[in-house]
Amino acid sequence: MKPKRLFLFFSLTALVAAVTLYVLPTPVVRAATINVTSTSGGTGGPDCTLRDAITAANTDTPAGGCPAGSGADTIVLAASGVYGDDLRFGHYAPAIAGVRYVFGLGADRF
């Protein structure tokens, strides 16, 4: 190849590589939505309790019947039911660290 063509070939190859790397999508970390399915104050079991939801959000691993959190998560409380006073923030509930939002009945208690 002539030097001019060789230069053009490498220039175009570098341009294609740069555009490809720029256009490729970067992985996006999405927060999880964890739905509380039980008003029980316990942990573990097949249901997702509030304690388990907070633990799953804080540790980004499954807890009880709750899926793993991912980043700053959203916890959605059960549609009906009453959470006992022992679950108020600052009492016996785990400290909330990996949670961005708490929605649902009783969310004002957190």
C-alpha cells in the first residue's frame, strides 16, 4: 500500500473505533422497587415484610420474600394493614440507608 492510502486506512479505522465506543450504550444502574406484601413485624419467610424490604434495600441482596435492592430503592408499603409502633423509624426497624422513597399507607411514619 502507498503511504497515503495506509494513512487514510488507519485514520478511518480509528474514526470508526472512536464512533463505535462513543455510541455503545453504557450500563445504567437502576433502583429497585420493593413491594412490601406483609404487615408482620417479623423477618424471613415467603412474604416481604417491612424489615426485610429495608434490609434488601440496604444490602442490595434478597431478604426474606423481598427481591434484592439496587442503588437508592423505593419501598412500597402493603395496600392495607397497620404497621406496629415497633416498626417506626428509630425504634426496632433497621436503619434506612439504601432507600430513596417510601410510599403507601403509613409512609409518613418514616
